[in-house]
Amino acid sequence: MSGSIFSQDYREQPYWWDAAEPAPTPTDLPARTAVAIVGGGYTGLNAAITLRRLGHEVIVLDAERIGWGASSRSGGMVSGGLRTKVDHLPALFGAERAAAMVASFVQAFPYLEQAIAGEGIDCDYVRCGRFIAAWTPQHYASLDASARQLAARTGMPVRMVTRAAQRSALGTDVYHGGMIADATGSLQPAKLARGFARVAQAAGAGLVDRARVTSIRRDGAGFRLSTSRGELRADAVLVATNGYSRLPDGTKALPYLAHRMVPVASHIIATEELPDGLMDKLLPGRRMVGETKRVMNYYRPSPDGKRIVWGGRASFFSGSSRDAAITLHGRMLRVFPELAGVKVSHSWQGNVSFSFDGLPHIGVHDGVHYAGGCQGNGVAMMSWLGHNAALKLAGVADERFAFDLEHFPTRPLYNGNPAWVLPWIGNYYRLRDWMERPG
């Protein structure tokens, strides 16, 4: 079609899968295991690795292929997960617990870096830094006010870039300056998921795909899991489903967790390869980029530096990846009009998960362990949660994990399906963004 934004080889699947599509794991479902982990993403795989190295028998179950969900669909942007505004934490949890939370946010980043290096995972990891782009002058002032505090709390170097100097970091005049956080990185998320799966298998964990868990119930001193491939008995269970805690058919492995997780679809596109020299103009430092808007965009160069990978909340209604690609492409051109002739080669989506208190959680409900709540920033944090959930399950944690919280809030009548509320929230956020910067 004339004027189409889509390339001739356009595909509705993650760009990352071209190099590392999640592989089938043709493993039979055993009759029993010591520990069953529900969810084969970063959380479940890191938990499996930790538990195996502590000597526990482990089976990891996934409704699709191992790593099929957000773990191979994200933008591959890596940080500790710390948001710049954490001033409310001492009032809610006390100074000591708040300090532990900040420290744990920060620890997620080196945990992942050490895991990648120590396990020899080839996932195109680079510590490249991130540019947080201020949508308004007020947002810049807020970033500036928090920069020193953030650096002091985390020990991570940060620096401000004024609007006048912005093109040294980002080839656009759309924003009002921003903040560079150097201790952040980028990677190929599907390669990381494959790497963790390889390490888990090498450690002796069993990986069973296409085993949708439909219920978990008590069975004597242990549990009985009903799956699409039969039943499995386990002495202990960890549910690590995060943004997929309620499946499209309404299935919930652990309703308690699903009723506290708000899944939100994040849409992403990848462009075809850019003309020579254009990437140097648009992303001169090859950094990751995120915005301060409520309905934000995030974007980055591909690991080979030839494409732009652009993500965001394209819609708060259900819709096709193709429609979302048109929306994201339009946003991309408003930031980088130089990309007007560059077509979209891939579009896809994956679920991130938000908790009602904005925090990650691990814990136990009716004897079943759980972990979740990445707040859309989960590459390092969900890996870190899986490790710490495993330590808790095994009973070997040196101290209580900062996000092993007594209270895990939900809302009345919320059943894990956000379809009735997300459009209202999305429209409110869009209105706030427009009010702060019309046009």
C-alpha cells in the first residue's frame, strides 16, 4: 500500500526473537517435585537457579514457552528499578525499612550484572546509561531537585543536561533537558531469558512448557497443581507470573496474587535499519531514553546500533499490534522527524504489572510463595525478586527482604482484569500530560 509505514517483511512478533525466539522444552510433566515454580520468566528462572544450588529439586512450569512473556518482549533497558521520588517511603514504613527498600532497589542492578558476567550469558549487555527526558520545565526542575538526593541514596552517578545542551545527549528539541543516570544498561532481553533457562537446566532444574496451571490446592503437607498437561504434586510452590497472573481465559494460578497485580500492555516497535550516520545524530551516546510523561515513551538503539526500538503505552484499550505500531510511529516522528522515511519492521506487546502501592512484593499466602510487581521496570528487579523469593522459600535468608511486606493491597471488586478501569486511568493521565504541556 502506498505510504504504508510498514516494511515488506513486517512481522507482528518481537524483534528480539529474530535472534533468540523462546525455544520449546520437550520435558514430560513429572508426578511430583520438591518445589514447583509457576512462571518461566526472569523471576522463576532465577528462583530455580538459586534453589537448585541450595540442593532443592525444582520444576519450572509455564503456560507458553519458557521466557515467552515479558522476559523476551521488554525494551531491554536495565536499572535497579529505583524511581526518583521515594520521599513517601519513610512515612509509610519507617526510616529503617525505607532505607532498606532503597538499598534493595539499588542492589538489583549489580545482582543482574554479576549474574550475566558470572554465568557467561551472551545477551549484548552494555552499561550505557539512560537519559530521562523532561517533558516540561517543571519536570526538569523536579529532576534537578532530586538528582543529588538520588545520587546520595544510591551511590549511582547522575548529572543534569540543560535544554541548551540537550543535543549532546539526544538529537531532538522536543524535551526541556533531562537527567543522565550512568549506572544503567541495555541488553537483548530474549537472549537473557534463554541464558537464564540454560543456566537453570545446567543446574538441574526441570523446565516444562505449555503447562498452564489452573489451580493450586492443599494436598496433605504439600500441594497439588492442576495443569493443562496433568497434575503435579509439590512440597512447596512459588508463583512468579507477574503481568500474566490472570490469563486471557480468566485462569489464575494464585487468585490472591492476580487480585493484586494490574497487568498493562506495553507496545513496542522496531524500525528497519537506519541510513548510515543517522543513529549518531539521534542517539549520540547510544543511551536508553525514557520520558517523565505519565503516558510515557521509551526508546533505544538496537544492540547492533542499526535500528530504533520504541515502546510505550499505545492504548489502554485492547487492540492489535498493527494499530499500536501506527500510534507509536507517529509519536516517534514527533521526536525524530528525520525518521519519516524509515519503516516499521516489527511490532509486538507484552504485559508489565503494577501493584496498587507501586512496590514489588514477595510473600506467602495460604502456604504458597509469590513474587511480583515490577512497575514496568523489571529486567533487574524481577530477577532480584526471584533470587530473594527462593532464599525465603528455602529458609536461608540472612535477614528479611525489604519487599517481604506485611500488607499487599488490592481494591474492592478487583478480580485481576483491568479492562474496566484502565481506559479511565489512561484518559486521566493523558489529560494531565496535556494540561502540563498542551499541544
